[in-house]
Amino acid sequence: MLMRSVCFILLAVLLFSLSACEPSHQQQKQASAAKDEKKDIIPLSAEKADGAEGWLNNSTILYTANPTKTELFAYRIFTGKAKKLYQTDGQIVDVQINAREQMILLQITHSQKTAVVLLNAEGETLYEKDYETYELEAAWNQYDPYQMMVTEFNENWDFHTYQVNAKKDESFLSPVQVPFIHWTSKNTFDYVKEGRDDKTGPLYTFDTASKTEQKLEDNVLFFDSFHQMSFTVKSASGGKGTYQFKTPQSTSPVTAKWPLQAKYTSLAPMEYDYDEAGGLFYTFKQSGDAYKLAAINVASGETKDLVSLREMEPIQISPNGKYALYGFHFEQIILLKSHETKQLIIDQKEME
């Protein structure tokens, strides 16, 4: 009986100790997160950087050197340390980043050609191919970054689309000749075909393994995809669109009505980006003379207004969902928890 009592007392002490430790551990995690939010962002001089290109990881952005965009740098925003990753005799005209796979896709113009160059995070070249083209569109597969769809345009905007396997250094005409596609898995991509008018069309999916095409739905105004999330937009009344969000977890699409903007000859979504970590779709809506940045939960459809900004400009969310690059040159950073906006690229006079 005595032994049972002693065991009971020891067990109680152990459980108490464990329960006492857990809040302490949780407090440490909260304190660490709060500390991250309060880190000072060290701005870049506009004399060095024309603009940021996107997030390589949660504390590192890429930027091209001003003014000729012949150099690509990785910049640690909390330490101010920069590292040159790549240099070219041409001009870097487009930078795409796969932060999950730590890979970078460049488009570089030189001698009336456009090169597609695939790099790792250290700046080592994994693949390079030149195209003689007036304009080029590269749709990069976020599930398999060695796969891409490359479309060559001539001056009359006629085009040819090629499926590229960078790992095998293979390129062949795509069985689907459409200029803009969006990968939805390692082997599938979706695209909107021209419909009865030039404003909407049917949405199709194509499987590169089985070489089969299937129509998904009609009257789609806009389609885009991110890793593990895709969305369609159908036009609605009053300048609004009906957004349908799909994720692997959703049994049916989650919908939200949201304002559209007039772009080129048709309506299109406001500027947007997706936070995969939080399942949040960030976009804008007009509010008087300003714009509200808002977040839509793609699992529930719930929306939350975050911060009021003077202009609607491109945004890009960091992989951890804490920060957003903002501006036509991503020259500012929004702290999404505190709603503060800080300058990332600044004139030298302001830095002194």
C-alpha cells in the first residue's frame, strides 16, 4: 500500500512538472515569434538595386542590380548582407523563384534572343537554352521545377508552345498549343480556351502522362494556380467576380464575391498572392480614394481587412506568411501581423 502511495505521488509530481514546462515552452515560442516581428529591416540603396524580384526564403530576397539588370543578388533583409548569384552580358527581364525547391528561373535577353536559365540557390546553372523570339512566356511547374512550358511569340503574336524537360535537356512541341497554362500537379496543367467572345472561355485540363484533355467548366473569366491551390473567376454584376478556390482538402470549391479591375480589354482580379502556410489569399478592394489589402481564407471563405494603402500594387507573400513585398518594384515590405509598412529600397540621401 505504501509503495502504491509513493508511486502515485511521484506520478503526480511528474505530471505537474510536465504541465509546468509546456506553458513555458509555449511562451518561449510566442516570445520568439514576437522577436522575429520586431527585427529591423535593413534597407537597400536605390543606387544598388532597381527593385526586388521576390522571396528566396523568409529572410532573403533576390534583386537585380541597377541600372542594366545584368547581375542577380541574394540579400538578407535583417543583416544587410548581399551575395552575387549570377552575372550576364544580357539583361535579366524576368525572375521566378521556387522557394520550396530553392530554384530560380531567369529570362535573359541578348543579341535578339531570349535565354531561359535555371539556377539553384547558390547561383549554379542547371539548364540554359536560347530562343530566337520576339516575346517569350515561360510557365514553370512548381511541383517539378525541371518541367516548364515555353511559348515563343513572333511580331504578329503568332506562337508555338514547347514542353521542356530541363533535367533531360529535351524540348518538343506541346500537344496543346495555348500560350498561357498553369500547372496544377506534376503531370497536369489547366488553361482557358477562347470562347464565344474574347472575355470568357471554357476551362480545360490536360494530363501530360496520358495525353488526355478534359473540359472542366464554361464561361471562365480568369484562372490561376499556386502550389496546392487553384482558383477560377467568373464575372458577376456590379464589377464583381465570383472566385472559386480549390485545394486538395476541399470537397467542393469555396466561393467569394470580390471586386474586379478593368485590365486591357476585359475584367481581371485585383493584384493578389497566396500564402500557402496560412491558406490565405491576399488581394485588394477599393475603399474611397485608397485600397484595402484583405485576406480570404480559402478553406472557409471568411475575409479580413488588414491595411489601407494609397495604391493597389503587386504583392508577394513570404513563405512563412509574415511579410509581403509591395510595390511595382517590391520596394516596400508590409508586416502582416502589425500592418506596418517599411521601406526596402530607399534613396541614398534618405539613408544618410
